[in-house]
Amino acid sequence: MGRYLLRRLGQMIVVLLGATLILFACLFVIPGDPVGSLAGSERSRDPAVVEQLHKRYGLDKPLIVQYGTYVNKLVHGDMGEDYTQRRPVAEILGPKLVNTSKLAIAAIVFDAVIGAGVGALAALKRYSLWDTVVTLITTILVGFPTFVIGMLMLNLFAVQLKWVPVIGDPSDPVQVVLPAITLAIIDAALVARLMRGTMLEVLRADYVKTAIAKGVPRRQVLLKHVMRNSVIPVVTYIGISFGSLLGGAIITETIFNWDGIGMAMSTAIQQQNNPIVVGVATWGVAIFVLLNLVVDLLYAMLDPRIRLS
Amino acid sequence: MAKSEESAAGAALLQVDDLQVEFVTRDGVARAVNGVSYSVGAGETLAVLGESGSGKSVTAQAVMGILDMPPGRITGGRVLYRGQDLLTMPEEQRRRIRGRKIAMIFQDALSALNPVFSVGWQLGEVFRVHEGMSKKDSLRRAVELMDRVRIPAAAQRVNDYPHQFSGGMRQRIMIAMALALEPDLIIADEPTTALDVTVQAQVMDLLAELQAEYNMGLILITHDLGVVADVADKIAVMYAGRIVETAPVHELYAGPAHPYTKGLLRSIPRLDQKGQDLYAIKGLPPSLLHIPDGCAFNPRCERAADRCRAELPLLQAVLDEDGADLPGRRSACHFWKETLHG
């Protein structure tokens, strides 16, 4: 177990290095001068100032040297300084990460509780009106892009009904609901369908018959024997869907003006504020890889047939 | 331990009476069980013999109350346990009988045991559900049970999961689970089919030994004539959802009174036939969606006559050559006399 964890953590570092290197290379080949605008508009720019800025941010060095500097600083807990505010990246992104976390956790809870719950009920009441409605709605939802759902929700609840303000305030727990649902709803639909399918399969399993033949009350058969087996794929799915959740956060936060790392990322890309872009990506990859490890550990806990090695 | 005084040997513990089960499928109604009657007493072993699709397992599942409904439905008949009809009794009352009075052993222990719970947990569940036992006590009883079915190092293995056991050991765990509350009746649905031949005999012997010890009734569902010969008292042969012949086990082997049984017995490979072609009953069992008119076996029967295609033969008494009744023997063949004596 200890060795397994060590190996997984080692793999994490490799993934992190690889992901940031690819990102660095991508940003390097993007045309345009990321710091040029700091020296004034394109016409009035003083080449000496531009050169000075390049020197300051290390942009005059070859890609691999820039990358090496970045990694070296990262190891020492320094994520660099951004181009527009000239403040440490970690300091800028810290509070934004908290805001995004609120959104992401609310979204995952929504996926797990509502998604899995709706799917489980559909499986138990197969071919009922409820099941038909769930199948229909989840089919439609899966085909919707996040931004359409977000704008429809914003229009309905903020503009028409005026239940919430148009610009979200992350410190108000009520206001997390709308963006969280937007972020989660497509995954929740997928989770519902996955849960329904898995549960229908588990309900037919021989060991469920064994439990009934043993005289176990129906409620307990469902809550213990059926549930415990049905949640295994759902837990895995929610774990790996975290990546698309981060992607969705960029869109959702932009629509709801939610001051998180997703919105910071989208703004930074437009401004070629590369330290922020790299910073968000580094954290995103780190969280994603770490969460994958947690899912694997959870998976092994839920299914004793899985061996960690 | 044994509760033999509760019921006189031979008195019907379980009586299945004209049971009818069908399944609604997309292609029509499959008539899986068409009026099956049998009974089993304390200490008695009834073997129900038949090919897959003959309705032997479906009958057992209907008795146990674990039939998938829908698509299955019971359209007629009674299942009497000590005179009480299980089919009409309230579910809660029936649940208390399941596992405590009537227990079941399944064919494939790997799929019949829950993969995510330890065997100790699953064995102990019987005690927790029926006797309100604590987790700790139920685990202690689980170890005792595992000892009882001779699983080595039971105390160390009680927290292992089903996949960590061999096939034979898993089937022993299934037996232990069925035995937990010393039920009156055990229904064993092909208990040895999924096992290696060497292990089959061990498991069968264990089952027979425990049955004798606790004086339980046993319904042994199988397609394996070899398994039956050693342990059964009486046999019911099923074909296309009906019983076509019943007999005490040795009489059936000595002289079958139904052409289907005769064919089954002839198709057992024998050592003295080495080098010769194996006998097989021609054709295939009928689709339960379209059971042939008259005798369901007529398309495959060597003796089939016009009467067999028109008139359904009922299960009738079988007489010896002097016209005396042979107790326990019945055949659903118009030509039972010719088959038995001819």
C-alpha cells in the first residue's frame, strides 16, 4: 500500500511536468507579444522598454530555459508574477481557487445526490412514467452544451424571475446554486443514466436472488446488496468527469461572472497573461491527478476484487 | 440439534400442487411450468431431473418466491409448506420462512455470493436478519458454520471475499449459508454443476451427510443422472414444463416407464461402450412458446403414434406385470406399459 502510494505520487510528478511542458510549448508558439502591451500601444512602444520587459520576465531566453526556471521556482513554491498586475500568481489565484472549489464541490454533490438518486429511482420503477420522463430529459440534456444551459438559466432565474442577481457573489451560499447546477447538470444526466443501467443489471444479479432467498427484507436488499454494487461505476465516473468539470467551470464562471480560476483563465488567455494561464493549468492538472488517486483508492475500497499494485 | 420430532418422516413438508408459471416475452407467452405437482417430506430427497428449459428451476424459484415478476407470473396452483399456501400468504410472513424454514443453494456460487461483502458478513446476515443477532455474534456463528462445512482455517478466512475462495469452497459457503438456521427444507438448484468432477462428489457427500444429520427435506434439481443415483429417494423427470415420470430412484434406473427417461438413461456414456457412438435423443427440446400438441415429447419420441400427437397424456399410475400398483410410480405416456414391460 505504501509503495503503491509512492509510485502513484511519482507518476503524478511526471504527469504534472509533461502537462506544463506541453502548455509552455503551446504558449510559446502563439503569435503576439504577451508583454508588449505593458510598454504602451503598438505605435508608441519603445523598443528598449520592450526589451527590458522581456528580460524581466525571462522571455528573451529559449523555451527550455524558461521552462526550467518555471519548474525551479515552482518547486520552491513560487508560481511567478503575472503580467498585468505584477503580483504573485499564487496570491491572485488563491481566493479564486476557493470560489471555484465551492462551485465544483456543489456540482459534484449535485451529480452524486441528484444524478444518482434520479437514476436509482428510474431503475426501481422501470417503465413507469417517472422512468420515461427521466430517460427523455436526460437524453435531451446530454445533447446540450453547458453555455446554452447557463444562459437559459441566467435568463430565466436572474432576468425574468429576478430570484438571483445577474452577477454572482461567491460569498453568498445561495448564489452558488445556479452556476453549480449549470456546471453539473449534463454530468448529472449522464450519472443518472449510468446509475439506472448499472442498477438494472445489479437487480438481476444472482446474489440479489440469494439475498431474497435468505429472507433479507426488500429494503435491506436494495440498500445494502444492490446499492453497494451499483455505486461502484458511478463513483469512478464522477471521479474522471472532474476534468470536464474544470473545463465547464471556465464557461460557467464566465457566464455567471463567478470570480474563480475558470474566469481568470479565460481572461488571461485573451490578454496573453501567460503566468496565470500556466498557473491555473498547473493547479488544475495537480488537482485532477490527485483526485484520480483518491478515486482509485475509493474504488479499491468499494470493490474488494480490485487490488492496488 | 435435530428436530426430527417436529414432523414424521414422509409426511409432506412441502407440497407443490398443479403449479403453473409463464413468462411474457416479446415473442409471446412462454409456458414454463404447466401443472407441476410434487411433494417432499422430512429427511427425504426428491430429485427433479430435466434438461435446461424443462421448468425445473422455474418451479423451484416459484416455491422460493424469487421468480422475476414480471416477466414471470404464476397463473395457477398452490405451494403448501406444512399445509400453508406460500403463494397467498402475506409477503412479510413468507419472508420469515425464507432462509429460516426453506433455504436455497444456487448453481454458481461465484455469482450467487455478493462480490463486495466478506463471506463472514454474508453468512452472518442470516443470523442478523432472522434472529436480530449482533454483528460480532453473527461473525462468530459464521466461523462455526464454516467449520461445519469443513472449510480449512475458518477463523482466518471469515473476512475473505468470495473471489478469494476456490469453486468447491465457495459452494461449501453456499451450503453453510443455507444450513445456518437448520431449515426444514433445502432446495439445491444444480449445486454441483459448476464444479470439477472430483469436487462434485465431495460437495454432494457433504450435502447428503448434513441432510441426514438434520433430517431435512431436500429438493435436488439437476440434469446429471449420475449425481441423482447416490443420494435421491425419488425422482421426478420434467419435460417442457411438466412432470413426465415419477419413481423411487432405483426403480427408475431399473425400468423407466417413459420414453424420455429411457432416452436419458441410454445417453449416459458407459465404459463398456468404449469406441461406440454415444446415444443421443434426436431433436431438441421444444420452444416453450410453441409446445407441441398432444405429448410435448412426441416429435422426438421413437414410439410416437397418432394418439400422441392429438391427446395430452396425463400422469397416471404405473402397474407391474401382474396389474398391481407400483407405489410412487407414475408416467405421462400413453404407452407406459409397452415402455416398461415391452
